[in-house]
Amino acid sequence: MSFQRILEEMVAEVDGSIAALFLDYDGEAVDVAGRNVPKHDLQVIGAYQGIFLDRVRKICTTVSHGEPLRFKIDMEGSSFLNTVLKDGYYLVLVLRKGTREALAWQHLDNCRSRILVEM
């Protein structure tokens, strides 16, 4: 199964999701899926999430807390759920405000497992 298809299924399954992104260690989009969001905008979102992930990694290293596995960024009207894959790759799920976060994390974890099998 393609990465694109896995991302599209997650976006379809999560009420309130806006987009899903699969990114490499440089913040470049491997694949993206979104609901009426221009691909370029998704690529920019993914790149910035990569910068945030890099900062979180550095903080965790500095305070000897190990490798971060996932983190969330809340914005005024949306949230970004981030999870680490392997070899610097990561996933981002973009949600509208008010989305059931626990369910979204479950879907993101499932998507993570599926992509890891394909990698």
C-alpha cells in the first residue's frame, strides 16, 4: 500500500482532521494528504514541524530525557500532532480546534505502525 493512501485513509477517518503529512529528516514532504489545502501550504507546515521537532530533540538531549516520541502544538484554531518514525522521518496530523484528540492520537499511532511496516 502506498504512503499516500495510508495518509488519505487517516484524514478520512478522523473527524476534524485537515491534513496528514509524512516527512523526511530534512522536513521535505514524502507524501501529504489534505482536505482542500494546497500542497505547498502542507509542505511549509511540515517543514516548520520539523524545525520544532529538532528543537524538542535538542532540549530532550540537553536535559537527558531521551528521544521524544511525539508532541503536540496548539494554535488558535488548530492543533498539530507529531510523531517520530525512524531515521529522522516523522508524521504530522493537522486538526481543527475541537477535534477529539484522543481518537486522533489513536489513528496517528495506527498510521505510524502501518508506515513503519512499509518503510
